[in-house]
Amino acid sequence: MKDNMKDKKVLIVGMGKSGIAAAQALLYLGAKVYVQDSKPASDIEPQLVNFLAGRDVTCYFGEVPACLDEIDMMVLSPGVPPELNFVQEAVAKGVEVIGELEIAYRVGNGNYVAITGTNGKTTTTTLVGEIFKNAKRKTYVVGNIGVAVISMAVNAEPDSWLITETSSFQLETTKYFKPKISAILNLTPDHLNRHHTMENYGAAKAKVFQNQDKDGYYIANYDDPGSFELSKQCKTAKVVPFSIKKKLSYGAFVEGGRIVILNDDGKKITLCRADELKIPGNHNLENALAAAAISYFAGIEPAVISDTLKSFGGVEHRLEYCGQVDGVKFVNDSKGTNPDASMKAIDAMKENIILIAGGYDKGSDFTDFIKSFHGRVKHMVLLGKTAPKIKEQAEAAGFTHITMAKNMEECVTAAFKLAEPGDTVLLSPACASWDMYTCFEQRGEHFKHCVHGLEK
């Protein structure tokens, strides 16, 4: 263990997965824990309330915490904006305010691989995790992918690897977090309702490599101008570029239809053919290159990387094939929570798409998203808070084949009626799920349930 948390007074803000895990870990480490959540006690899981009460935890549910003068540290859950008044008041009082990722790094063991970017994080993190597991390394796949980092870090051994999906929300509250290997996959507009500007969003992502030293590696997308520009800020770690468009003098790229790595010694290592990947689309080829570079520069044997690249079947809710009804295919891309992610899904499906989109508005512009429809999307079915906004922007761009729906059941039914044999009904919302669902996974599961209902 690094930091000694015994008898430290810590306020944890937000009782989602990471907040609950932080509370459990810090209690285990002997800290005096306080918790706060904007929801009233009546909306908190009774089992959690009983757990906290049985461990003498002071709870502020549905109210501003009254303990700011007595705490040593505040740990914010990723969904909690640092701009909240009581958070800023704590900062003014000299309280250290960090996030769950940072506290996990401080109290736990293990080596970190930190993967961020607007899109592709979950697929790349999962793929890297599979490569490390196949290399027989002690591996934990954690972070924004659904497993709180601290829940694994406190019990990790020094030679363990924590393959960590990191969001901008998690990174903006880091201070000393230092991964062995970091990666920014891409950078396109997202979460602007939280970060307000692309500059702020990029700055949060860039914190993934800010503490790395000369022994670290930073994996950067040469083809993505927004994220590759950030590599200029990486002053110490070795920058390893990857590209699907250009033959590089160093890094990971595609040459002659094959995925190759050119290493520090100028030696070229061929891994596999690009067409041997099971995951479709150029964006997944990028993800595979990033995963290959991460794994190779972590010291994993090329044969293990190659075998895993060829066997990896993708992740749930990301271009997930859900079956076929009367010749119509159904694909669940609920993980498409911003326009750029959904554009990549549309590109991967190619054409004859009935698209289901819409959801919570994160301040996105949908102009480029709609431009990507040309020759691919036949009809769009919309739901959620952004439905009127997307419809307005689509019609302004000349796309008028639009149906409005109240819920997922209506969306799936309408899309199926509009589809012809050979078409694909694609759920790729280009929006978050929070207006109608607790998470994109729940939205994807509901879509699959509705599709299976058609088969009866």
C-alpha cells in the first residue's frame, strides 16, 4: 500500500458504483468515512443505507454536507461536477479534492494501463485485457468499463496489471496518477455540457500522460488531429503513434493489409492480416492497432497479441449482432453515446440502414452525423429529449425520412415495419441514455428485449 488512510476523515460524494466501492475500500483501510448524494435517503438502496449505518458512516442524503470543516479529503464520483458550490467551498478551505481513480492509485498496488478517448475506449480496454490475460499476467479490467478501480486496486499485487478505461470525468480529478502506459484513442466533441469547450475537454484527457516518466509509453492516434496534437504536451513518456492510413517510421500501422509494429530498434514485427479481425469497421482497426501497441510495449510476446487479435469478438452493446427477423438484421450499438461514435457505426454497417437514434442531450451538434447518412441511412427513428433537435438539424440538411417515437418499443416496431429484407436496423443513438435509462447497457438490453419480442 502507498498512502496510509487510517483515521483520515474522507467525504465521498456520489453513491454510484465508484462511490460505493470507494466507501467500502476506505472503511477497510481504517478511514473515517462520510458520504453525500443528491438523492434523498428514500431513493437510496436500503441495503446500502444499512451497510453505512452499521459502520458509523455519517450520511448526507439529499442535502449539502455539513462536515467540510472536519474532513481531510473529498473523493468525487465521476458524475459529480467539481463546480458544485460545496465542492468549491471545500477547495477554498484547503481540503484536497480528488476522484476515485486517484485515490485507488494512492492506496493500491499494481501497474496501470490507462486508456481514454472519445470513442473506442471499452473495445480497446477489453481487447488489451484479453491480451494480457492470454499472456498469463495478473490482470484486472477496471474503470469506466463498469468495475470501480479501487475495488481491485486495494487487493492487487505489485506485479498485477490494471487495464483501466478512463473517462475525462475521472481524469480531471487526478493529481499523481501515473500509468506505465497511456493512450488517447481520439478526440471529438463530447460532454461539452460538462467541460464547456473542446480545449477543456482535451486538457482533461491529456492528464492521462502528465505524470508519466521516461520509462513510460504514450500511445497516440496519428490519424486523429485533435488527439495527436495533445502529444506535443507529453514531455517525458515515449510517444508511440499508430495509424491505419500511413506507414510510420515508428509505432503501429497497416502495411500491405497487415498489422505491423516498428519497434525502438527499427525491427518490424508483423502480427496478423487486418482482414483477420472479427470486429468490423476502420474504427475497430484503429482500436486493434492501439491495443497491439499497448501490449507490445508492455513486453507481451507478438504471438500472443496476434492470436488474441484474431480471436477477439468485440464487446456487448458495441455493434453487437442481435439476430435476424424476416430477413432484417438487428444491431445493438447502444454504446454509441455521441455523434462521432454513431458515425463510425454507420460507416461499419455500410448501407441499407434503418437508424434508431436520440436520447440525453450532452450539448452535441449533429450536422456531421447527419451528413454521414448519405447513401447509407434509409430512414431514421428518433426518441428521447434530443429527438426534436436531431429532427430539426436533419430536415435542415435535407434528410426528411424521419419517424418520431415515444419509447424503445415504438422505435423497434416502427423500424421493423420500415425495413425490407436485407436491411439492418441499427440502434446507435449518438446520445447518452440518461433521459430514459440509467446507463447505455440498460438501453441496449431493452433494445434486444424488444427485438426478441418481434420473433414471437
